[in-house]
Amino acid sequence: MQVFDTSLSEVKLVRPMVHGDDRGWFAELFSTRSFAEHGLPTKFVQDNQSYSRRGVLRGLHFQLGNEQGKLVRAAAGHIWDVAVDLRPNSPQFGKWAGFHLTGDVLEYLWIPEGFGHGFVVLSETASVMYKVTNLYDPKAERAVRWDDPTLGIQWPLEGLEPQLSARDVVAPRIEDAELPSPYKEPAVRS
């Protein structure tokens, strides 16, 4: 497994090793040993999958008081995936990073707790799978506007009219949103 740093220090791009031959391929998608060796979480409590059509934009979602870390991948199709640091007092507060994820390339995006998450479907359809570190709680779900000018996310929407859920249409801007717990410096390992 390879783990790559991104412009957001805690968000990681994870590529499992793929072993292939003329019959096809095999990959170990998750291993507590490999994840622990790379400083990634090893406890996931729920697996989710969504299926969406071209132009569907989901996000920017997070949970409040029941924060979830997410390990996201496009199982099929092509999405542009976004992570936003929503932790007040974080040195990266309000910063975002976007990533093209496709079903043709086996890779995950690790998005830690305290980050907002969203994606837009760029292919005709896409299936997105993600593991989470905390159970879904409908009372804890929150969102920040996908097009908040304060964040300035540059969504690749050329020729697309985003299709939003009713909840995402009325999501607040970041300055009006309830946000995750304030950022705390990571503990120093000895």
C-alpha cells in the first residue's frame, strides 16, 4: 500500500497494491496492519455506498458531535471529490482540496474527522463507496454550502448544472454553520 500526502496535511491519498496478470487482478483493499503502519485509522464501523447520475453534487457534509472520518473511493464511474477542513482554530481552517477518483484507478481518499466532504459526478453514473469511523446519526448531520464564496471551491462543472438535494440547497455558508470541535494539536508520540 502507498500513502500520499495532499495539500491538506491530514487528508491522504491511499493506493492499495494491485497484483495482476492476464486473468485479471487482485488487491487487498483494507488491512488493519497496513493501515496502522501508515498511521491511518484501523477501526471503521460502517460501510456506505451511493449511486448517482451525472451532475449530482453531494455535499459538503459532516456530522456534529459524532464526527466521522471517511475512506472514500469511486467503485465505478468518475467523481471529483472534495475535502474541506471545518475545524475552528485549525491552521488549515476553510482550506479545501479536490481529487479526481475513478473506478478505473484503485485508490482511496482518507478524510479525517472534522472535515466536510462532497463530490460531483462527472461520468454518466458513479458508484461511490466509503467506510466511516463513526455510525451515522441523522440528528448529527450538518452541511455547508457547496458553492460558499468564502471557501471558493473550484468545482469542475463545465457543461453541468449541479443536481442538489433539498438539504444541500439550503445549507448555510461556513460563517453561519455549526462546526465540528475546534482543532487540537496532535499528541506527540514517544
